[in-house]
Amino acid sequence: MNFQTIGFIGLGLIGGSIAKKIKSSHPAVKIYADARRKETIEEAFRNGLIENSAPPALSVFHDCDCIFLCAPVQKNISCLRELKEIIRKDCMITDVGSTKTQIHEEVEALGLGKNFIGGHPMTGSEKTGIQNADAEILKDACYIITPCSETSEADVEDFRKFVQSLGSVPLVMDCKTHDYATAAISHLPHMIAYTLVNLVQNADNTQQTMKTIAAGGFKDLTRVASSSPEIWQNICMSNQASILSLLDDYTRLLTMLRGYIESGNAEALLEFFQKAKDYRDSM
């Protein structure tokens, strides 16, 4: 895609990383951005990443060939309604949200199907903010693309090539398949991490023994519990059905495991752990 002017709404870890990679790979591209904090805009301008030195009026996005929505999911959806009134007919809008069905439904309701291609770079960190943005986190990462029913094959192919130019590996799928898959490999692990941290905090004694001795296993498993609470609140609200379904499946497996431990079924325990190890080692 011949993007000469690109807009960003949201310039945190993912938005900032994509903007940095675009500027590195396509230095002639002009980037305009809005963010929740004016300090983010000021820092991005000082670093030569964007053209505007202060939060812009919405009208600045009228001239954009492509607009990246990089705010929490609910904010991205509300931005669509505002952008509909000002974008050019050939402007492409994409997002980087971790859920897709809800925003696709809003795109269809607004009649923006020809202008929207969903996106989700499968990379990131528990860290937040443009100060942690790094163009290299996109390298070799799967970048899921979720076209609309009205998206032309030519636009999908062009966007796929654009994703490749960022160093990522494009993978095209429908929004519902995306949401169920990411609920399993991303959303549920976050729910487990947040719950485990709360469990340990509630179970710890006044000397904070558990917190003091927490080492590699606990820290590896719960690293993502340091992620933005607002983002994960948004994800839960926009992917309820898939998360609840998988939480139910996970609860059933935990109950099964509890039964093996309670009954002292050593053979079943070994099989349970071996099956998981074999699948994890294959990744």
C-alpha cells in the first residue's frame, strides 16, 4: 500500500512500536498521532517520530492514507464513529486490538467495511507507554489480519505485504476464529495470572513469606499480571463469550487434576503432566 501519510490514535507500547518501525522502514512517511497524554505526543515529536508537537484536532486525520487505532478496544470503537465523518473514501483504517468481533460489528453498522482491515500483532510486553516502544518487537511476530466481508482481495494482499515490510509474519483469518484462538493463548493466561497473584496476596502471612520467596516459576507464570488493567478490562468486556467458555473448560481440567491429587492417582498425574509437557515442547 502506498501510504504517504499515516495517523495513529494511541501511541503506547504497540502503537509506538509500529510507528517506530514504519519510520525506520519508510522514512518519507509522515505520521500524525493523538494520545491520551500530551507528554506522549511531546516525546514522540522530540524524537522525530511524528509531525505534530501537540495533541491534534481530529481533522488532521482527513489527509491520512491509513489510520492505526491503538487505544483500548472500547476507545477504538468510539473513534470509528468520529472518523467516519472526516476520512477520505480511500482511507484505510486498521487496529491492533486483542479482540476483533466487536469492532468488526461496529464497522459493519457504520458502513465502513470497505475502509477497515482488522489487525493484531501477536507481540508485546507487560510494560506500557511509548518509552518502552521498540520497533524490533514486530520482527518475526505473527501479525493477524481480519478482513471485512467487503474488503477486496487486492486490499488484503496489499496490507499483507505492508505487514511483511514491518518484519512481521501476516496470517489472515476471520474475526471470530481470531477471538476464540486469542482467548485460549492470550486472554485466559492473563486471567490465570491475575487470579494467581490475588490468591497469593490473600494467602500470604503478615511477614509476606510468599512474596519474599517467590522465584522463577511464579514470576514467569505471573509476569503478564503487570500488564495494563484498563486494557484487560476492555478485553474481557469485548470477548466475554470466548473467555467464559474457555474458563469453564479450564475449571473442568482443574477439577480433574484436583481429583487425581485427592485420590493419589499417580499414574493419571504422570499422564496429565506428560501430555502437557509434550505439547509445550512442540511449540
